[in-house]
Amino acid sequence: MLEELSIRNYALIDNISLSFEGGLNILTGETGAGKSIIVGSLSFLLGAKTDTGVIRTGSEEASVSAVVSVREGNRDVLEWLAGRDISPEDGRLIIRRNLKASGRGSIYIQNVPVTRNDLAECMAFLFDLHGQHNHESLLRKETHRRYLDRFAGIEEETARFNALFLDLADRKKAFESSLSSERDREARIEILSYAVDEIDKAAPRAGEIRELESETSRLGDFEKLAAQANAAAGALFDGEASALGLIRRTRSSLENAAAIDTELSALLKRTEDLYYEAEDLAAELRLYRDGLKYDPARLEEAEERLALLYRLKKKYAPGGDEEAVLAYRARAAAEIEALSRTEENRDKLKAEIAVLEKDIAARAAAISAKRKEASLKLGERITGILASLGMPHAAFSVEVASKGKGPNGLIMGPWGADEVEFLISANTGEPLKELSRIASGGELSRVMLAIKTVLAGADTIETLVFDEIDTGIGGQVALSVGEYLTRIAAIKQIFCITHLASIAVRADNHLKVEKRSEGGRTITGVTALKPSAQRDEIARMLAGDSGAAALAHAEDLLTKYGKGNG
């Protein structure tokens, strides 16, 4: 439901903010006052195409925003929003759209930027705008099946069918893939088996490459390593001039000195620590030097092993290590196992497909029967309403046709074996044709009013906007239009632009659109009418003035058809 609407610099509108309630919201005003601008701005917010001509003269940007409440039961829009990580806050959405003079614009649902097509798709779940603006969801053939199913009470049944149909499609795809890829499957198994054998023969282990790289580096530069180790040994412990010999003499001298001056005891302690550490270091270095051996055979062996591991890594785990190679081997073995079971799986799939096809065919037949039965009732009820809306010769039909037959029986779609379409003949002798071919905006609005009256309980769209609904009607037909609008307004939010007092008196909320001059500029404004002002407006609509006779007539209409506020 539309709760708030703010319009800035759109056509003749400077800046207005409107609050709305449920029920029947009527917009009236003099011809040219700007009623169509209100509807145009709403259409702009619902995702209609537009250009910079809608920007108010002298302004750089037009913007329209709204607060819209969403019912918990409106699964269509809630699923759409969830698919885009958009969440209503306290059951409400904030929608904003602006257009700059440069032609660039932006659209947001909550604080999430969306495209114009996204906006139109989302708003189509919440609003229907009937009349000259062509935003009618019921003109789209793809919605007719959904409306018929809701009227027939089989929406859950068709949803289950859809889930089974998609499951069947996935299984058929898997089966066809298994048939077409038999040769590829065998080639794949051969490639994977070779890889597993090659890795198994090499038997790499984690960290082996790093160990081999260290070993080959040591053996490959043995002479330099040995020379440096000997030089270090000479400096540390070989000979009287070695570091260990010097520390030993320093220790002996400090022992003698400390016997004379005890203040040197600390230095002696540190020298002793240094001496013991040097001795440990010398022992380890001596052990390392004495253990150095040059083994050209081991060098060759290590280099060959390293080259093998490099090849495996490059082939099966580029950028990885031995663990990545082993992980590839595990995946390859698992894939071989799965591919080896393909024939068994294919036979199982074939059996499952046969069972599903039989089940789906039976379900489709049952759904078709229910659709055909409901289509007759729906067509009769809408035709009856059209007669009371000034279209006595109209015939409305809901066509449920088979999609046709294929080599394996009836052609199925995601929602059954039927094509559903709403058709109408507006006059006696005219053939039934698509709703979109109705030329008159007022006539089209009345057809939509009739459909919405019948489908009001099944249709999840929460807000309906009727523009031009009173074109070419009056008298009893106008009273009928008002009656049906009132019926729908009991469960939907309705906006209706009208020139007829007999419709306007039924308003739950009456809004008057006026054009006025401010500062040498023309501005369109909207006022919510209180009871006395509503009576004056009804009088103006009846007689063009607020004379005593017109006021009395207005009072009479409000008493007879109004909501107790006349």
C-alpha cells in the first residue's frame, strides 16, 4: 500500500508531500489542474520510461519518492526482494527515483541501487496502473495463467508441478549428457588413471621438495662449503691465535687479577660463560666439518628426484606443492570412481525419468481439467460485471488451450500443458481478441475493474490506480463503477481520477488537485478535503459552482453513497 508520496520539480509540481490511507482515494479537480501529473509522477516511480521533459522548468532535477507497505502474504514481491538481498523495514519499502537535466538518473529500493527494469519488475508486484499509461499487469499474457490458478485455488498444486517439472528437466539433462559424453568419459578415465599411476609411482611426500633443494645446494657447492667450514674452524679453535685460545688466555689472566681485586669477579664470570659457549660452538662446528663428505652419486640422485617432483607439480598443481599434487590425485581417483558408475547411474536415471514423466502427465491432466472448469466460471462472472459497467454486449473469455502434442505425448511447460489467455469481444459480432487490443482507455479500465473485482481476493497486488475509468459513461453505469470500486477498496488500496460526482462521493479519502500561481509561476498542489470542502467540490463537479441547488444535490449524493461524512 502506498503510504507516502513526495514529488519535487516534476512538471508543474514544485514540492509536495502526500500521505495516503487504504480504501478508495479519489482525485478530482478542474480540467488541466494537473491530475494526470500526479498519475504521471507515480508512473515515473513505478519504472515507466521518461525523458528530461518531465523536469520542472528552471530545475536541474526531478525526483519522486514513496513509502510503500508490503503485506506478509505478498510472496511474489518478498521473493523478488530476497533474491536481491533487499529487506523491508517494519514491513515497508522506501523507493526513490530521480532524473537530472543531463539525462542521468538514479533509482533506489531501500538503499540498494537498481535499474529501471528492476524497478518496474518489483513495482508490478505491488501496483497496477490502469488507463492511458499502460502499466497493466493483466495485459501481460504471462500473468493470465497465474490469475486463473489463483481463482481456481490450485496455485499450490501448480507450484508442486513446477518443482517436479524442473526436477525432471535436470534429470533429462543429466541423462542426455551421459549419453553424448560416453566417448569423452572413457578418454577422461584414461587421462585420470594415467595421472593417478604417475603420482603413485613418484610417491611424493609433504616437504620433500624443500629438503631436496637444501641437499642439492649443499652437494652442488661442496668445495666452497668445505673451505668456509675449515676457515671457520681455524678462526674458532685451531691454533693459539684462534678465538677459543684467546678467550682461554683472557680467562686465565682474569682469574689471577680477580684474586687480587674482587671487583673483576663479574667480568670473570662473563668471560667464563663466553668460554663455555665458544667450546660448545667449537664442538658442533668440529662435528659438522668432520662429517662433510662429497657424494656425487647422491647429488645426481637428488637432482633427478627433484626434477621429477617439479614436473609433477607443474603438471598437476601449478603454483602448489606436494600436498596439492596429492590432493589432485585424490580428486582424480574420486572422479574415476564416479565415471565408472555412469552406466549404472544412467539406467537409474532412465527409470526415474519414466516414473516422473508418468506422474507429471497425470498432474498436468488434473490441472488442465481444473483450469477449464474455473475458466468458464471466471469468464461468466467478468462478463456479467461488464454488462453493469456499460458494456452490455461484451463477452469475456478465458482460453485454456493445449500447448500441442509432441512425439512423446502432450507438450509440457513449467506450469503444465496449457496456454492460458484472457480474451474479450467488446461488441456483439466481434471476434474474441487480446485485452491489449482494446483501444479505449476508459473501456480498458472498466474491463480491468471487472477483472479485479472477481480476482480481488486472489490477486496479491495491493494498490490499483484507475485513470480515465469514467470516460464515456454516466448515469447508472457511473453508479455501478462507483459500487465496484467500493467493493475492491474494501480489501485493496484504490486511486481513482474521476470527473463524475457519483463516483467521487464514495471516496474514503478525497484529494483535490488545483493549479495556482505563485511568484509569477504556475504550481500544481493537492489538498485532502474535509467533509465541508468535499461537499463544495462535489457541487462544483455537478454544476460548476457551489450554488444552493448544487450544494443540496451534493449533500444528497453524499448522504446516499458517501462514507458518512457528508
